[in-house]
Amino acid sequence: MPEISAEQVAHLANLARIALTEEEIAHLTTELGQIMQAVEQVNQVATPDVPPTSHPIPMQNVFRADVVTDDVLSPEQALSGAPERDGDRFVVSAILGEEQ
Amino acid sequence: MSHSDELIRLSAAELARRLGRGEVSSVEATQAHLDRIAAVDGAVHAFLHVNAEGALRAAAEVDRARAAGESLGELAGVPIAIKDVLVTEGMPSTSGSKILEGWIPPYDATPVRKVREAGLVPLGKTNMDEFAMGSSTEHSAYGPTHNPWDLDRIPGGSGGGSAASVAAFEAPLALGSDTGGSIRQPAHVTGTVGVKPTYGAVSRYGSIALASSLDQIGPVTRTVLDAALLQDVIAGHDPHDSTSIAEPWPSMAEAVRRADVQGLRIGVVKELDTDGFQAGVRQRFHESLELLERNGAEIVEVEAPNFEHAIAAYYLILPAEASSNLAKFDSVRFGLRVTPQGGGTVEQVMAASREAGFGPEVKRRIILGTYALSAGYYDAYYGSAQKVRTLVQRDFDQAFAKVDVLATPTAPTTAFKLGEKLDDPLAMYLNDIATIPANLAGVPGISLPAGLAPEDGLPVGIQFLAPARQDARLYNVGGALERLLEAEWGGPLIAKAPDLSTHELTATEEGAL
């Protein structure tokens, strides 16, 4: 059972793009350790001979014809919830920071 | 009892019958439910949004179509509440999160489209734990829902709003979603009926995804027949959901109407019949089984040794899938955008938006999922959890080789007090011990009222599970047990729920409105 450190939680928060506060990081570090301790029992029974299941109902790949049907969103609908738009485009802030 | 008070207490099936015979109009029935919502929802808080105008318009359209002799679905004109996890055109859809506050989706989820096409009347959107993460609705960003049986207690979760809305007679029907018990556990604590259909029976298109391999949409009602009628409306193949099962379904309503347990083999899961369950929960469970046995069912004990690892596997698989699904909330295409002081890059805006928009349980699970999926830990956690999933499926296969359905108490305890488990995530997660195995294996489950626990007078549910695609077996055993129990009780259990009209004033006085 690897110990979970505050640095690790801060790194995970960065990967998950959540600007956690120092207080949240401290709180989550404790909780995450407790939760991982409770769930690591899966290792006891997950022996190499057991195949993993990703999906409960076995299915083959599902394909459809590559044609645009009439039930797709219009540009207006697709943009209707955008926090900021410019014509038919979503507006975002700079991709690169000054230091980059 | 006033006419309006009588209308809200009818089952959906009975209301539909009266609508069909012209004894009542859909506008009258809809108005009666809107009046009830206005009277009691300040205290219950089952709804996040009530669409009175849209509901009355839809009701008037059904009345017009009926008067014109048009062919209508069996439930046409019956009001329905919709869990906020389902996107709805013209109604805000937040999934209980601030990050989606005020968002009005440009399309209907498939189950919503189907209920509209069948002539049902959407009343509004029901409260839930944020992104369906929780067992009490206390993780809703908009405040908790209160259990109509005792307003100081939780209504279950994540679909506490849907369950409370039917328990409080604010709607005869509701839609829910069940990822680890979010339909069945609220049914258990509110004395109502909830069904998680087979994975893939109902389309997930337009359901704001929590864990895609576990989520399933299903009915929330006061009677087993009503749940069956609603499942018959929402089930079926949908090309928009590639995990949707492309096979026809038999009528679930027929299964209820023909319900008979003579010769039915019912397996009691030994691992879920222990001292870990509250005494009154176990007592009502065993009384129900004895009643079924006296009426021709055969009760046998079965073992499911891997169920004890189900919660652990679930709390690795769910956060892993959730952390991926919730990446879509990026402040670009829809939802909240928060720009840090002095501006920032798109990634900084994203991080600030997600920090402000997500609640503590959502952050906890995203971080947990990100950890379980990270390089070096993937095999030990996510990979191992997927293996446990195989073992749980094997337990089900072995059990169903011996019996037709399985029976368990739905949840370990009756409704607990609001706030009681809020600071202890692990204690909260244990609420779903009996419901999670079905989600891991994709099999269907039902919870229906089994009585009141003698020690606290609160509702207790019994759960039945069936093999994948055999949802009709749940409706058979559920319909039969409901009939037998109601004959003993002299009516439905929900008739024993306290009269909420007295609570309205109290809530107002305390400023809860």
C-alpha cells in the first residue's frame, strides 16, 4: 500500500485540472489514503487467472453508416450553451502562457 | 378528501384508466400535482425545477388529442417527474451541480423523448446528489431533499428527489438513474418502488454520464405495475447508444398482471443476510420470504462469496470512469466558466472553473479515479477491480443456475438522519452494499416496500435480482409480493406515510422555504 502524499494529490489535481486549495489538498490526502486502504482488498482475489471485465453485457463493435442524418445538432444549438462565442466558434483564452 | 387530493393519490395505472374513460382530464390531473408541489415541496425539496406552464400545455395537448379520437399510449396524460441527470429540451439540466447551473440542453435524452412521445406530462426536474455521486442527496449543490416519512431524514440517493416526489404524491411516476443503487436504495428508504433494468435495456443517450459501464435509467413509482408500465415506455433499442440492447422486450406490465410465484425458486444471498443489517430490515425481509413460500415459492440459500469485494471494486471502477466522463466540463462548450484574476491560459481557466463548479464529493472521486488510472497503479487498482467484476458475474451465474431470482434486503438500514454520515465517505459508501453487485454484473434489480421497521417505524424495502434480460421475472415476483403484502396490510404501505400538509407551515415558519 503506497502512502499518498500531499505532493501526489497536488499532482493528481493538476492532471484532473482542478485548482484545489491547500486546505482541500490536505483534507483529500487523508481521505484518499483511507479510501485506498479500504479498496485495496481487490488485490487479494484478482489473481492472474481471472480475466478482467470492462463491460457487463458482452457486445461486438457497433457500427453505423458514415452518413450525416437529420438528428444532429445545428451550429446554433451546439453553441447555445457556450460561455463565450464568436460567430459559429467557441472562444477560449490563450492556449500558451507568457512563460511558454 | 377533495377531488384534487384524491387524484394525486391514484396510481399511474388507475389515473390512466380514468383519463382514458374521460372521467378526468390531463389538465386537471396535472394541475392537482402542481398544486401539491406548491403545497409541500418547500418542505420536501424534491424538485430543482418545476415547469408548470410547459406541463399544462403538454396536458392540454393530450386532452385535445384524446377528444379528437387520436390513438394514445396507455399512460398518455399522466404526469411524470424527471431526474436532473437526464437532459431535457426547454428545462434546465444540472445533474445537481453548480457547474451546469442554468444550462438548457439543446436536445432530449432518449428516455425523455420516449415519455413525451407516449403522452406523459413532464412536471419538472428532480434533485439528486451532484452527478449522482451519493446515497443521500446531501451532495446536491442545491441543498438536500427531505424524506417525506420524516423530514429530518435522508430520502436516499442519488435519486432522492425522484423517490421523494412519488412518496410525497407530487408525481405518480418519476425517472431515475442507477449506477450503484441510486434508484433502488431511495425506494427502500421512502417506501416506494424502484427498478434498475438490465444494463442496455434503456438508452443512456442524454443521461449525463457518471460511470458509463454501470449507469442505467429506470422507473421510480409507488406500485410495481406502474414501474412496469413505465419500463415498457422507456425500454428498447436506441442507435444513439452503442451499448443499447438490440432485442425486443416482452411486456413488463403483462408480467405483473399475470404474477404468480407458484414453483418460483428464490435464492437468498447468504452474504447479504447478516448482522450487518438492521434488525427490522432483516425481520421484514424474512417475513416477505415466508409469505412468498406460503404461496408456492421455494426459498433456498445461495452463496456469493465475491460480493464482499464488490464495494471495493465499485469504488475503483466508478471514480475511474467518472474522472474520464467529467473531463467534458472544460468551461469551453457549455457550463460554468471562471477566469482567474488577471486572466490565464485555457488550462488555468479550466482548473479555476472546475474548482468553483464541483462539490467536495465530485472532487474526491475525480482525484481517486485519476489516481486509480495513473501509470504504475493501473494494474493494481483498476485492472484488479475489473477482475473482481468477473468474479461477481460468476457468482451470479452460479446462483442463477440454481434459482430463478435472488432476494436481499435492499440496504442495510432505514433512512438515517440528514448530516449523520456526511463526514464519513466510507460509511456512506456502505449503504450500497446490496445494490452494487447488480451494476457490476449488468443484471436487473427491483426494490419494493416490505413494511415498516418495528424499531423506528420507517420503510424497509426488499430487493430481487434476475439474470440479464430477465427483467420480467422481477415484475412477476414483485407484483406477486406486493399483492400479498397489501392484502395483509389492507392497502399500500405508502398510505401510512405522514400527512405532509401539516409540515408546510412548520417549514415556512422555520424559513426552510
